[in-house]
Amino acid sequence: MSSDQITDPVADQIRTVLDGRWAKTRQALRADDRFPVAVPALELGLEEHRQRTLEMTTALTRTDLVRGGLPPSVGGTGDLGASVTGLEMIGHGDLSVFVKAGVQFGLFGGAIANLGTERHHERYLPGMADLSLPGCFAMTETGHGSDVQSILTTATHDPETDELVIHSPSHAARKDYIGGAARDARLAAVFAQLVVGGETHGVHCVLVPIRDESGAAMPGVTISDCGSKMGLRGVDNGRLMFDEVRVPRENLLNRYGDIDDEGRYTSPIESVNRRFFTMLGTLVRGRITVGAGAGAAARSALAIAIRYGTRRTQFTYPDGEHEVVILDYLGHQRKLLPRLAKSYALALAQNRVVEKMAAIDSGEVTGESEQRELEARAAGLKAITTEHATDTIQTCREACGGAGYMSLNRFTDLKADTDVFTTFEGDNTVLLQLVAKGMLTNYASDFADLDTRGAILFGARQLTTSVIERTIGGSLIQRLISGAPGKDGDDALLDRGGQLAFFEDRESHLTETLALRLRRVSDDEADSFAVFNAAQDHLLDAARAHMDRVTLEAFVTAIDEAAQGPGRDLLEKVCDLFVFSTVEANRAWFMEHGRLSASQSKGVVARVNELCAELRPHVGTLVDGFGIPDAWLTTEMMDDLARF
């Protein structure tokens, strides 16, 4: 596939669906010769690799992925969807550049744009955008990873000098794994407990200079290098400690909390908890971007492995004359094609989340419930997609045998570079718990005011029957479900509405029984942690069922919106494979809960086999539908096969 066209018209139809609303952004990057194509087995020293990554990131500063994240007041387009979509495309290329750009333009720039006000925008965003002001995002601490609300770094207002004093009170308060901190960043967006007049007002963000123009550490700032990592060698991760570092009061990003000229703290949000969740909610695009990059990397791995599988031969047919192409083996198809189907499903779900984020950012969609729904959906999709990427890249490596183990064939870099995606921007287990808590409270407007015990109590009181929130394709999904033949057995799974109902039923049952199980917390004598901890497996299963359901809804909605034609017909079959392979993976639950009989469960396995065989002739079209230019997927093993 070339960067400007697909010769297969069916693949072109599919790519149109997969590209979604920001297709122009995708096409512009496909055609841009500055695109940071990954170089397999890039043998550079750490310093050289970091310098190369900085240069390639700087080359992106004039693209939509940077302009989209800037408000029009400072020369941007304010199109956040274009920005995130652009970063997703970089996920097909050099993943060090993907992370470096994500930190600079997404996290650091996003903190200034979303937590700051006009004075911060005018002073800092232009330099952030052209990389004349390299920055970093200093949230994670050694002692508190996912528990951001409990971080130890303090920002204390000194009324005598009208300054904020940034301090790390212990080693546990060290800012850890901070992208950009080890080498390039000069300004850090530091998250700290804000203390004004002796009172702590919760976590806020302060801009703190960490290097001068010569690159030397600022007084009171200790910078150390995390050194070489499993992957992402071009990203300069570092550690920061602050010893009573003083910055002007104006460096407080004050959209949600400010200190006036009299030294008094004010905020438009009275509740500390609600204020914290509101601030973090504005930074949700970080999680969305990580999920997007992981999905892109998984699709790259599948494109390489499937193309290899259509040309690599092994053993002969009974005639003894012709060797078998390995993708003609059912076992090989089962490795790759269900993961191909899930990659399509997750990509379409990703498109919907980006659309929702853009609508909220532009003000087209308002309301706290919408923001809460986005946060939960972004958390769940990030968890499921990064988990899928780790599994898929490993499977693709194995599917290419010894060739897959060679660095020149990309899987080593894809594995190493994406491995950390499962734990940064939120550990996946923690994020799935966040999704499940949101399900329990049914995205209640006062969720931000509830601690874990309060959220459980609220959910246990509210849920007697689960309420499914259909935020994707609501009327379409309802119409299909209403026309479904029933919830049980073969008939249900052969009908699209029945499939949707089948997934909804699993989510509803898990959510209802989880709420009932947690009712015991309402007993004053109960140990709330013990009860919650004992139900954690149930909590995670409910979150996964929820994400399966909303991912299927996104797939069904995208197909419904697609133009009639063979591309849409092929996507219908891919969707079926996603449904049946998902049911197959969870058939123990469906059988235990009377949703499938033993014979029906065997039928699900048989249908997965049939769908793999039916899709086998179309794998080239489906891979081309990803829209990944050939130049981005160069591997030694494909060149070798061409010589056979």
C-alpha cells in the first residue's frame, strides 16, 4: 500500500470507516516525509538516540497534532481530536517519538492549556508548541504511583515574598519516571499539595523551572537520569527532587484554584475531592492517547505477521508437490484473525472516545455526567487496548517463528516500547476498578465527593437492577436489541441485536451481583477494605464486560454509518468474529450462568473456526484497510521471502 492510495477499492472503503472523523489528519501524516518512521534495530548510544528523538519530535511542530492542541488565541486550531489522532498515527512509527511528543504537546502542553488561564497561555504555549520551551509533566512520585491524591510534594505559599515554595519532604516524594526530565526539559508542570495560610487545599499544578538556558539544574532542583530502559530508549526519563524551590505565585495554574493578592485561596469548586477529579478530568487525553498508540502498534504487528503468513510456506499438501502457506492452517488463523477483529473493534471504539473528548473540549457537549462518562470510558479503553497490544504483539512474534525474534523485523522494538503502556497513564488494574466504580454509581454527579466506601454504599443503594447507559448509537442499539430473537442460545448470537443483548446481559448481571455482594459494607461492623478486596475479581470482571459491550456498540454503529458495499459487508463478518471470539474467551461464565448450554458452547467454537476460514481470503484487504503505508512496515523477513 502506498502512502497516497490503496489499489484495492474494498480496502479503501474499509479504511474510510476506520479513519473516522479526522481522516484528513491521517492522510496528511501518511504523505508527510517528516513522519518519524521506525528504524528496526537502531543501534545508537543513549545520548544519540535521545537527540534523534528530540529532532524528530521538533519536526512535528508544524503539524495538526500540535496546532490542534492549541487554542486559537495563540495560533492553534483548538481541534483536540486532530491532535490525538495525529499522535495515534505516530504510534505506527517511532514509539519514542510518540511518547516524547505526547509528553511535550499532550501532557505538558495540555496541563498549561487546560489548568492554566490566559496569562499562562500567552506566555508559555507558543514556546511549548515550537519546542523552544521543552517541558515535562511531573506527577508520578516514587511513593505514590496511581494514588495521585496522596502525593507528598508541597507547594506552600509564602505571604512575605508572595512566592510558592516547592518542596520534596522525603525520598518518597521524588518525582519518578518523568519523560523529558533527564535531558531536555527546562520547565516542569509539577503536581503538589497546595498549602495556603497553613491549610492544605489538595493537589494543584505549578510551573517550576528545572534548568537554565545552559542546561544546568536550577538552584534547589536535583535531577537524575532513570537510565536505559526495556524500551523507548529515545525518551529521556528522569527523576526530580525539590529543596524549597521558590517560584512566583503566578506560576500556579489557576483555572480551578487561585491565590489572590491578599494571600487568600479561592476556587470555583468548593469540594477538595471534586476539585481534584475535575482537574484530572481535563487531562484525560493522556490516557486516550496512550490507548491510541497501543492500538496503532498492535495493528502494525498484525500487518507484518499476516502479510508474512500469506507468503511463508511450511510442509506440503498431500499431493507432495505444493507447500502450505502457513496462514492456511487453522491454528495460525486462530492466532491472528480474532486479534485482527478485536483490533478493528478497539480502533472504532477509540474513534468514538476521541469524538466525545473533542465535543466536550469544544463545549459542544456539556455536563458533569458527560465528563465522568468520558473519564471512565477512556480509562477502560486504555486498559483493554494496551493489554490487547501486549498480547497481540507477542502472538505476532510467535507467528513469525525465528524471524519474528530478529530485531530487523520490528517485533522486539514493538514489544519493548509498548510494554510500559500497561502501567503508565494509570495502571490497568487500577483503571478497570475506576470503570467498575463508575458503573456502580451509574456515573452519579456526586461521585467525585465519594471515597471508595461511599461509592460502594451509593452503588449498593442505587442498584436493584442495572441501568445500561447506551452512549454510543443509542437509538440504533435499542432498535436492534428490540428486534432480537431472544437472549439465549444460537438464535441470539446469529442476530446482531441478539449479540448486543447477550453482551448487555452479561454486564448487567455482573454489575447487579457486584452491588449485592458489596451491600455488606453498609454494616457498621464490616471491614470495608476486606469486603471490597474480596470482591476485586468480580469488580474487574464487571469492568471488562462493560468494555466488551461498549466496544461492540462502537463497531455496530460504525458499520451502520458506513456506505453500502463490499467493504461494509466484510466489516459485518469481522464484527461477527469479534463477537464469537469474545464469547468463546468467556464461555465458562456464560455456561456457569445458564446463558449457553454445552452444545451451544461447542457451536461458538465451531463458528469461530468457520469465520476464520471465511475471512482468510480477505486478510490482505483487511490489513490494507488499516491504512499503514508500506514504507512504515519495512522488515528484513519480507525482503527475504521476496527472493525465494
